[in-house]
Amino acid sequence: MEPIGYGYLSKHFALAVLLPYKKSFSFSQSVRVKETTPEGEDEFFPMKFCPNDTWQEHLLFAIRHEGINLQILKALFQKIETDDVVALIQKKSHSVYHRRIWFLYEFLTGTTLPISPMKTGNYDYVLPPEQYFVLDEAHADRAKRQRLINNLPGNSDFCPIVRLTKKIKSGIKKDFNAEISEILKRYPSELVYRASSFLYLKETKSSYAIERQTPTQKRIAAFMALLQQAGHVKLSEQLLIQLQNSIVDERYAESSYRTDQVYVGQTLTPGHEIIHFVGAKPEDVPMFMSAWLQTAAKLLSADCNPVISAAVLSFAFVFIHPFDDGNGRIHRYLLHHILAEKRFNPENIIFPVSAVLYKNAKLYDGMLESFSKKLLPLLEYSLAEDGTMTVQNATADFYRYINFTQIAEDFFSVVEETLRSELIPELDYLIAWEHAREKMREIVDMPEKKVLQFILFTQQNNGIFPKGRRAQFAELTDQEIQLLAEIVKAEILHRPL
């Protein structure tokens, strides 16, 4: 088996690029075979499908059968002669594949090719919308030279790519918003309000717990206030800096994007680190964040799927890592901000996705590593004795055109798990508390604080009121204590799921 398409081009031109999501190989059998792998998709083509041994044929094969890989295309265009690209395009300039190559060459290199604009022919898309996450036509631009609709979900400085796999198409078909609204109708509005308050608290604690931090009450209040404004403020550099200032110790608050190299590592011994992730080079950060904000504005205003939009923008933010501290918590805030602004969840109801990410650390790590593991082998860096990192090679293109397909797939799973295991159970749990409190008052009409304490103490002791707390309820008889504990056990601990 030999790599063909993008694989051939990467090998033949020794391109320093991330491993592509889709890889193609020549195959001695007579039928095409497609396999899904942890890294993406592999397809094996019989020899009759395989291109001739020229870069032109392999490029056309890639565009036809493997789709659009912006990073490999840009690296390739920097290696080949402009005249050869012009000759290839003019050979069949009305073909949509040749027009895509023409458009993408100019888009990625900033160079206008000496080719006359197309004057006739139907408009086609840069990205086939049935295969990719794209801008809707109302928000896309028209590339008149190539008679193509530029529906790329970003710009030349930052353009995320998501393939519409079977899993993602299945997630898109699920109307989570309508399902959430129908679920909430089953509960009293006062109960929903109280549940929402608790979920804001749970999301805050979970976001800090992911980073093995226990926040102070002041930090908890600050982060909850941020979550409550999610979707109601416009994303901007100023807002991102305000977010960073609000969630870190004031001594580490930053007034602008970082100016040093950041990385995430594990210290073995002084001077010996296992590097897990390296953020974009500091000199590239202002450009990336400007492009990121432009892309965010596009996706938020366009008719783009909210789950994919949230996954793309929030994970791109943490990969760029624009601050020295606080990036992870801002990244998780952004998940909520984008879902809220896209009206994914009802007003004032938060989706505690961090609680699910915290409980599924392996899944979350896999989402982060879908990029970082492919990135690390391409970086050339040195570490000083004090831990300062210097990245020697040009790395901007590695962060420009990230494939977020796996992350989008996994985030659909996170959203569904959040609905099933966090939102609904929390509402049901509060209903159970209400029932327990009502029945307890039939036994003893205690003050609210004492009712809550009794429930909590009994819950923590698996349905048996702890003897060590007996003095706090000296006014109750043993029989009353027993009856109240049985109510807590029946209504809360043993409630039907």
C-alpha cells in the first residue's frame, strides 16, 4: 500500500504538516474499502482509481476524494511553481475541482494568479455543504473570479474545518433545544429557577475541579457572575481580558494577550519536563486572536449549528492559549457563551457541561489531544533551566487550519450526556426534596434551616440519621427521628430513576 492524494503530496514534497483527518492508499483489491480510525478515516482505493505519479494528478485526486485540507494545500502551494499551478487550472478551468484549487491558491497565499475571471457558468461551493460545517449562503461571500460561493467558516488567518461524519449528522438532527423546552414544561417555574441557580454553582466548581483547584467563595461568586452574563455580551479582546482578570488571582491579572511562550507539562525532576501541549508562539497570538474574533462574529451571526460552533471556537481558544493563566476556565465559559448566544438553551438555564467533562476526564483529554498529539512532533523547541521555552520553527499554520471533527463529535456526546445525567436528574432531585420536606412537616413542623440540615445529615449517612448529630435535634423524640429519616430514605435516596 502506498499513500495517494494528500499523503503522496506530503511525502513527495516533505511537507511539515499535521496528519490529515482523511488518508488514502493504493490497494491491490478490486473494491474500495473505508475504515474509521481513532485519528480519522482511512480509505483504500483499487489501482484503477489511483492517480498517475505526478503532483498534479495527486492534487486533483485529493480534492475529488479527500476533500479540502487547507494546511496541506498551503504547504504545497509554497513548494510548487506558480506557472505550474496556472497551467493546471487553465487545462480545465470550468471544472469545479480546478476552480477550487484556483480559489484556494489565492485565498491561502494572498497571490492573485494571472488568470482571467470566469464569465459564465453556475456558482458552486468552496466546501460541499453536505460534507462540511460551513457558513450558510446568506452569510457567505461570492468569489466572482472562480464563480464559487466562499462558505468557509473562517478566514485565511484562522479557518476551522469540521467534516460532517455520520455521528455529527446524527447529532445535528436531534433537536436538543425543543427537547429541553419540553422537559422544562414538566416542572414548576420556581423549581426550574432554583435548579438553575444550583447548576451555575455546579458548573463553576466543576470548571475549577478540572484544573484541580478549589476556589474561594469570592472566586466562585465571580465565575458564577460571568456564567450568568454568557450570551448577553459581545465577544471582544476587552471582554476576554476582563474574563481573565475576573477568574485569576489579581496579582496574575493581565492587561493584554501574553508575550511569552506557554506550554502545559509535567515536571519529573528539575529541568526535566514531559510536554503535553504548546500554545501558539507569542508573536502570533495577536494575529490569531483577531482572526478568531472575526470567525466568532461570523459563526454567531450565521445560521450555523450551535454545538459545532461552541466546540470549534472554545477549543480553538484554548489551543491558541492567549493568556498565561485562566485559559481553561475561559475556554469552558466560551462553551456556554456560544450556546447561549445561539439560543441553544432556554434563557437563564445553563448546561453544566463542565460537570460531564470532569466526570469523563478521559473523553476530555482525548478531545484536547486530538490536536496536541499531532502537533508536538512538528515543534522544534528548547527548554531553559528555569523552564522558559523557546519555539524555533514557524508554527502558525499548524494552528490556523485545525480539523475539529473529533472534537465536534465528542461535544455532541457531552451535550447529550449533560441533558440526560445533569439537567433532568437535578430537576428530579429537587422535586424529591420538595416531596420529602412536605411529608416531614406532617411529622414535625421544623424551621426551614433545620429541615435542610436533617435531610443533609441523613443523606450523608446513607439514610440513617447519625447519632453524632442527635444533640442538634434534642427537641425531637426518637420516634420522630426515625420517621423523618425513613421519609428522607424513601423520597430522596431510594427515589425511582
